Amino acid sequence: MQLVVGRIGRAHGIKGEVTVEVRTDEPELRLGPGAVLATDPASTGPLTIESGRVHSGRLMLRFAGVRDRTGAEALRNTLLIAEVDPEELPEDEDEYYDHQLMDLDVVTTDGTEVGRITEISHLPSQDLFIVERPDGSEVMIPFVEEIVTEIDLEEQKAVIDPPPGLIDDRAEIVSSREDSAEEGSA
């Protein structure tokens, strides 16, 4: 199974180094020296990582055969793709690969069916499950432990405890103005 583990940014310096936007929780495993990565577009690769370092909080990589800034710039926006065994699990028991979560049934803590995970959106602040409801509409569920209380890969389901208004339009609206008006009229 193939997973996108990074995207090449701009060239850094004149010796073929590039910045990399990391898209894996395990960069030391996937983006270490000697790793051979497929690419998108495929015509750019495969690329073999020759060396890597962190500079000002950004990962810098140098690939075999890329020796100058022109070669590095030609790689810009290329996706780096690692081959991963589908049975492999992340080291932390509370982490999951996207392919493990796709198509899980989503139910509330009381067993009410919400839908099925069709996409996972990775945002800077948090990940979101895009869930297709039985009626074809979609709902976004933040993948945070306060809301997603359980992932059961054996049962192929994600259990959620959604706050009011997240999956339906029956939000509990409390207005302090109404409370103070009632107190004043008594």
C-alpha cells in the first residue's frame, strides 16, 4: 500500500537540497537516508534519500543524483510516496493510518448510526473525518478524543459523543438575555 509521506518544497542553497513538508507521523522511519520513495508525478522518481537534516524547524533532504539548485527546483511540489505493509500499525496504540479509518461506520455512544468515513482531512489544527450520512449528505467530525471516544478496528466502527449541533441542527441555544429578562419581569 502506498502512503504520501511528504511534499517537496523549494530548493535550499545551491547543492541540491530541498525543503520537505512532512505528511507522516514517522518521518525518521519513512524519510531517512537510504529510503527509496515513489513520486507523483511518477516521471520524477523514484528518489533515493541521500541525506537529511532539520534547519529552522524544517526538514531538508538531498536526493541521490540531485547536485544543484536547478535539479532541486525541478522537484518542487512533487509528492513523496512510501510503500507500507497494509498490516503494519503505527507505534502508538492511539494512532492510525488513514487506510485503517476509511470506510469505518460512525455511530454515537447510544448506537445511533451517523454514517461512514469517506475521507480524512488533515488540517493544521486537527484532523477531520468526512462522514457520508445515509441520506447522502456529509458531516465533518473533528478527530479529537473528546468527540471520537473509540476506534474499534475489529468491529469496523468509530464511536462518537458529539456535542449538540455537530451532527444535527438541534443545537441547544442558551441566551443569557432571555434569562435576565425573565428575572427582571418577576
